[in-house]
Amino acid sequence: MKLKDQTQGPERLMTWDDTFCFKCHPGIDCFNSCCANVTIFLTPIDVMRMRKALGISSEDFLERHTHRLISHQTGLPALVLRMREDERKTCSFVTEKGCSIYENRPYSCRLYPLDTANGVEFKLIVDHETCHGLRESEEWTVERWRTEQGLLYYDDPDHNLKDVMAPDQVWEQKIADPRAQDMFLMALYDLDRFREFVFKSSFLQKFKIDDDILEKIREDDLALLYFGMQWLRFVFFGQKGFLKIDRDYLEKKKIEVLGGQRQKK
């Protein structure tokens, strides 16, 4: 159903088949201005794709290109893109010709000039006075814009992530333990470190993981990200999913701990 209000402005809410006009290109005088003095939150998919495009490890990417924030509500970490330390606070990846990692740009850059208003509807985050691309005549529906910008690739991982942090999941208290915060960060954003944790720690002794899953997560970062989301569900909410606890291993560790306690006595 079309919205009756067909004005083009930040106050207008749009659904999938509503239209807006926009075209960004070097010929407009505000070209690249939206790539400065802005807070860009990074999704796990953003980090995964950007660091691959740069050819660096996930750990190096986090250190060089992100700032870590902690949610006041949940205590969970989030990442924002680090800007240059210049007067305009420009994005590290912007050049005179535009974005140097355009094919692997973050989710919010792809969605621009739109933003989600309430998870279902969309709105413009700038007006035509600020963004002259909105004065162009090329018309888009919200659905076609999302498709053209490659945003459908993000939908399934995003839904899985929201399931991990869903509002109906009861957070009885704020996560204040730095180790738990780091665990969350590692499983979603620092995939190289998470893969090492899975394959080089006692992880696979504690959990029985099917061989086909192990084969996928050994090389495929997206599969590893899905796996990390499942693991976080278990860690924070006790939802096992395909994670099967090795009872024999736990019993062995229990005996070792109790045996050590008896020796101390």
C-alpha cells in the first residue's frame, strides 16, 4: 500500500513500494561530504567484508579502524568506524573519486540516504538542502534501492544477530564482566581469533560438533559467524541448538577438580 504522503523529507515514513529520488555522483557539489563527521556503527558482516577487502586480519582491522563502545543497557560491545584525525573527521577510506572500498562498504553507507525508522518502515536521514543527490530525478522504490545496494545479503545474518540480542530475551542484569564482553566481541567481530579459539583450545573437547559444520567453519567466515551466533545463544541464554556438550569431558574435568580439592585438604 502506498503512503498518502508523497513528500520527500526526513519526516516521511516509507514502506517497500514507496518511492524517493536520489543519485550520488562526482558531479554534485556535496559529493563525499556525507563521508565526514559521522558515526558509522559496523555490523559483523561489515567487519568481515572490509577486512578481507583490505587483506588484513580481523584483529588488525579492529585495532586500526574501529572504536569500541559499551551499551549502557546491556553492557555488550559495539564497534564504530574510526575516522581520520583531521578537521573534518573524514572517513579513512574516502578519496576524491569516492569510496576506495565501495564494493565492501558498510551497511549504513549502502542504505544511505535511508535509515530504518522502526524495523519495518524507512525514512530519509537528510534533506535536499544538505544532500543534493536528493534533487536528482532518478526514482527508486525502497525495495529496489535495497536490492541494488546489496542489502539483501545482510538480512539473514542480521535477523540471526537480532535473535541473539532480541528484546524478548530477558537480560536479568547488565553484562559487566570484561571476559563476557570480549567473548561477545570475538565471536561476532574478531573471527580470526574466534576460529583459533574453536580449533586450538579445548572447545572441541567440550562440545561435539558435526564434521560437516567443522569443515565449513574452518574456511568460511560467514559460516563461522553463524556458528558464533549459535554459540552466544548457548553462552548467554543456554540455548544449545546444534551445540552438543560432551558429558564425558565434563565428568573428567569434574573428577580432576574434586581430586585437586581433596589433595589440598
